[in-house]
Amino acid sequence: MKIPVIKFAKNHNEEFYKVLKQRVGDYFKKTNRTRHGNTNMVIKTIVMLSLYLVPFALILTVLENPWIIFSMWVLMGFGMAGIGLGVMHDANHGAYSKNQGVNTILGHVIAMIGGHSVNWKIQHNVLHHTYTNITGMDEDINPGKAMRFSPHEKRRSAHKYQHIYAWFLYGMMTILWMTSKDFKQIIRYRRLELLETQNVKFRSTLTFLIVTKLIYYSITLALPIIFSPLAWWVTTIFFIMMHFICGVILGAIFQPAHVVPSSNYPIPDDSGNIEADWAVNQLYNTANFAPGARLFSWYVGGLNYQVEHHLFPNICHVHYRKISEIVRATAMEYNLPYNSQKTFGKALALHTKMLYDLGNFDEAPGIH
């Protein structure tokens, strides 16, 4: 069983993306810059990996004070999120390096935070980036019955509180990755014939998944239980806390970019047609935030520039701030939306409001 065929309109503002790609291409030619990572990207990779690995090494070797060990697990949670946002993400988009081998190696660092690169690429690159905010296609807006991210999904009584409990569920994100979600996904993607998009076979991918999970648990959980001076159950709690911190950060960065009042959640017609060009659909269903927060943007891998990322996922995030000026001007020229919130706090507030509206109204206010 294959996924349904969705077709984007080819005669709806189709000139916008042609012109935009030309202008962005001209920018890289004039500045003589590569579309891939640079020295800053290498420095960030070292910092993010160190933020995760150095505290871990200290936990295994010299630390004895419980509170200091606790703080190290907290730092590791931020390091996990930083690796996912600022290193693995670009690599699995093929944007980190022009050398595909480098991208493949760094893409696999997702295993260091309990995930699986093949599943991630299918969910994120294939489904989310192609079918952004299309109900039934974009798995990022299909978290299951516990939450309602789309006005086209059934509203349940518990959803009226989702704007409160969402943050707890976001914290469970990587905990689910490292336990059940990856196994469920690989079986589902096999049934939908999506493994072929990554040129992999089910049996070998499942074997690799099992092996990497065993290695992950053996290193990240078993070693601290053995070598840390704390009781095993305390170490286990700290381990779960690390994942929870990472999950909250990831949820807080990704969801305010799409589950917001400005999104229009397109519905295909009976023939699977969307009344928008692919690039235009990205503008309608994606939002930026905190464009002026340079340090924040550095930590989150430029993903506060989600509009630029969705339009040019194969360009490394270190270039998003510069090309955002081109994207904004071109969108305005073609009378298309360029959704951007001045602060991260405003983006979180709008996302929270959207969760409330989706949980309390069948048709969320603001959907157009």
C-alpha cells in the first residue's frame, strides 16, 4: 500500500519560486560562498558534541557530588537538543557538507540521542517537507489521539486541556524515539513502501536499528549505572530527565513554526490536488520567529528561520539569516505571506493559543 498521490498546482504563483531560486543562487555566486557548511558550522559541531560528551565523561570518571552530577545530565539534555537541531538536522538534509559521506556520518549522530536516521529522513524530509501541514500526510501534525494539531482531525474532550499538557508530551518525544516509536515507524514505512525512498531494505534496516538501540542503552544508561556513584534508580531518573529536557526544547522549536494561527492546513480535493504551488504552500504553513536573536538562532540551528529552511532545505542553516532578506522581499513582491514573529516568546504564545483553539473549537479561529 502506497501513500496517496498529492499534486501541487503548477499554475498558482509558480513564478515566485523560480524567481526566488534565481535570486538566492545569484547571492551565492556574488558572495562566492558555498551553500553548505563553513568553519562556523565545524565549530558549532565541536561545541554541541562537547556539550553532550564532556559532561558524560565527567559523570563516568571524576564526579561524586549528586548535585553536580545532576547539572551534568541537564547540560547533556541541552547538548542532545543542540546536536539534533544544529548538526544532525543539516547532515540528514544533505546540507552540512558537499561530501555526502560526511553528511551520512554526521546524520547518524541521531543514534547518540536515541533516534534513527532512516526513520527521521522519511518522517521529516519526505513527509513533513513535501506535505507540510497536509492532514493525513504530514506526520508532524499527527501526534496521535492525545493531541489535535489539525482542524481536520477529530476533536476529543481531553483536547480542551492540550495547551497545558502539550509541554509534558513534548518532553516525551525522544523517550518515545528510543523505545517504541522507531520500531512502529519502520514497520509502517515498510507497509507504505517509503523505505524505498532511502534505498534501504527492511531487514537490514531493522537489524541496524536494533543494534544501535542496544549500543545506545549500553553506553548512555548502563555505563553511568555501573560507574556513577549514585544509586541505579537515581541515574535512571537523571537519564530520563535528560531526554525530557531535550524533548521540550525540540517541541518548542518545531511546533511554533507550523501549528500556529497563520497556517491554513490545505485539504486535497478528491483527485489529490492542492490549490497552491509547493513553495507557496510552505509560505502559508510555516512561520519564523526571533530573527534578531543571534545567539538563540545559533543554538537552535537557524530553525527560527523555518520559512527559509522549508524553501531551501538543502542549504546549510548558517546562511538562513542572509537569504531571509531575499525571501521576505520576494514574497512581498508576489503578494504572498511571510509569517514571522519578533520574539520566541510571541511564537510560543501563538502556538499555545492555537493548541487551545484546536482543543476547544471544531474549526480553530484563524484558519483560512
